[in-house]
Amino acid sequence: MFRSNSNKYAIKQVLKHPRVFAGYIGKFMGKDAERVVLRSFNKEIAPRLKPLLKYTDGLEDAVAMAVYRGVMAATHNGYLANMAKVGAKIAIDLM
């Protein structure tokens, strides 16, 4: 139960501070991944994250997949989408 609440808090922080989230992704996965997450955040990623606040289980993977799908929708670049997905898993633990 505690972990799901902390994941929900992390998702809220990601939605509130997308630059910090993208900064963590950039720190671990490179500036290209950071730029593509920032560029696609409001239009593609945030709308995929907001519905996750209703759930309690599997939120880390769901956030990573939401970032992956958002980056794919914005860029159609599988390499960057995978980098952003891995970075999102790391970043959600750090937030």
C-alpha cells in the first residue's frame, strides 16, 4: 500500500515538474532523450499519465510505457522511445 501511494505522489510530481523529470532522464539516458521527453510531454505523455492516478498496482511500468508511447507518437523513433522508457523508470524512483 505504501509503495503505491509513493508512486502516485511521484506521478503527481512528474505532472507538476516535467522539467525535473526530463532532467533525470537526461542525466541517465542522454540529452536526446531529455529533449524528446520535454518536447512531447504536454501533448503526448501527460495525457497518458493522468489516468494512472486511478490505479494502485504496477505504476512504475505503466509510467514507463506511457512515456514510451508518448515519445513514439511524437517522434516515431524506437531508439529514443526505449531510452526515454528506461530513463522514466529510473526517474520515477528518484522523484
